[in-house]
Amino acid sequence: MKMNYNLESKETISKNTSYRNFPMVPRVIFGKGSFSQLGEILLPQRRNSDAPFIFLLDDFFENRSLANEIPLMFNDELIFISADEEPKTAQVDALVARIRENFDELPSGIVGIGGGTLLDLAKAVSILLNNDGLAQDYQGWDLVQRPAIYHVGVPTISGTGAEVSRTTVLLGPEKKLGINSDHTTFDQVILDPDLTQTVPKEQWFYTGMDCFIHCIESLEGTYLNAFSQSYGEKALDLCKEVFLEDHPEEAARDMLMMASWHGGMSIAYSQVGIAHAMSYGLSYLLGIKHGIGNCLVFQHLEEFYPEGVKLFNQMLSKHNIQMPKGICSNLSQSDFDTMVEVSLGMCALWENALGKDWKSIMTPERLQELYSRI
């Protein structure tokens, strides 16, 4: 029997293929003590004894028990990395060069253990080991041509969403921008709430607020859809429980870890907004870390996110967090120009926040005035 295919128009075909087919983390373990299964998880991925696993670990854990629990075998390498500064493209290039120089074979995989900095470095290194050029060449959307090598993420702090996102945000020579690609997402994630026990209170708050602000910006954005809304609403509810209610520490750790996961998922089919766009400018010029940068900005965005800022202030008060002041008080006009240029370069974020006509709403002068309040 002859089949009758309906090929009415190119418009129909284009309409049916206009939606992004985003990747998700294919394997994830959640649970107290689940980090102990890392060696078991990696074993089937080992190609041979000459193809090592490279473990990137936050140097906070050097000489602590977690470093001794890394399942090293054969010629595996453990590299301690400081998370005091945001991850840089040059740092990725240096790590890739070091690995290529030290080993004859491509590694079996990269394992990032730490906060957003370590997770983003692990994602970027895994990409660059299997793609030519420098990390800065891939800052942007869908520029990665070949799949990354196998890579695993193990968060030791909750809030960034880096464990689930398809981007790795890097400071480059000209901009702060992610390597956004289908090859960036981790192949495996281990969510062990026990690993977050050592997080200092202020860092816990600022990184948790990264998740909270993800949710507000996604839910208030023009890109909002049912997919993003379902994840964003759940993450927001969990953030409210963690930061406005009183729960046992163990339960709060579990909730914030899942809030981070859902918050990261909420922007897969959406975007973040003004706080993130402005935070990128602060980070590029002043080296301010992402979590606190978002908070420094968000406190001044009541005209755009009135309910979100109201909740944020309640959370600040409940946890007695004192925000730094005068960050931008002594900047030159050239400094402001740099921050404004970096921030306004995040077009998708501004469009999500303010709509397609965002350039007429957020002029360089208005943005500088917002920066000057910080």
C-alpha cells in the first residue's frame, strides 16, 4: 500500500522543529552517604589503566577527610583548585594543557567536586579535551562541535544549579559568558547532602540565594512556560522552607540540594534576568563571586521584582546577613562603562526580563544608575 505523506509546506516543517531539544543529566544519585559509590560508578567507564580519571577538588578539602575518600586507581590524578575566584578561560586552557602533557591517552573522564566553580571547570575541561582551540573560542551558544569526554559532577554546596545546567560560565579576556551547549551537561551527578555540612553560613546563604533568584527571574520572565514554571515553583517553595522556616539541619540540607536541582532545571527552557546580567558585570570588573554578586544587585531591583525583593529582605533579616556596602562608590566612568557593556551583552537575559523592547527600557545610563547604588 502506498503511504500518503503530508508535506504541505516548509512552514509546517519549520514550525514542528522550532523547539529546542535540550539534554538532561542521564544519571543521578541522591542520598546521604551516596558519595561512597563514586568508585563503583566510575569503574565501568575506565577504558584501561593508562586512561586516568582526573579529579578536580576544591582546595578547601585539602587535608580533610573527603580528599582521602577519592577512589584513586592506577595513574589517576587529584588536582586541588582554589574556588576563591570565578573560573577563567585561561584556567581551563592551563588544566587541559597540563593533562595532555602528563598523559599519553585521553582521560577516561573528569570528576568535579566542589561548588559552582569546580563544577564549571570540570565541564569546560571535559569539553576542551575533545575539541580544538581555546576555551574562549566556545563562549556562546552551541559552538561546541564534538562531545565532551565523560564527566561527573559532585556538588559540595547547594544553589548554583551548575550540577544540572547545560552551561559552564567562564571569565574570558573580553567577557564573562558560558559555554552553552548540549555537550556541557554532566553524564553523571552525585547529590550527597552530607557533603554540604562544612559550608560557612554566609556562603550557604549567598549560594542559596543564587537558586532563589534563579526562580524569581525565571517565573517573572517573558520566556516563562509550563516546563520552566513547574521546576521554578517547586524550587521557590523549597527555598522559602529553607530560608524562612525552621527545619532540622539535615532536612534543610536535603531541601536546598533539591531546590538547586529544580532551580537549575527551571532555566533550561527559560532564562534568568536582571540580577544575573548585572552580576556578570560586577564579576568581570571586580572579581565578585556569583552568589554574593546576585545578592548585591537583587536588593536594588524592587521596581522589577517587588515580591521577590520583599522575600529576599525577610531572608536577610531572619539569618542576620549584613550585605557589603559601597562596592561601586569609587569606580571611574571607564569602570562603569566596562560593567555596563558586559552586562548589556547578555541580550537573552534582558529580553527575558523586560521583553523584546528591552534596549529602550534599560539604557546604559539607567543601568549605570543601578550599579551606582551598590
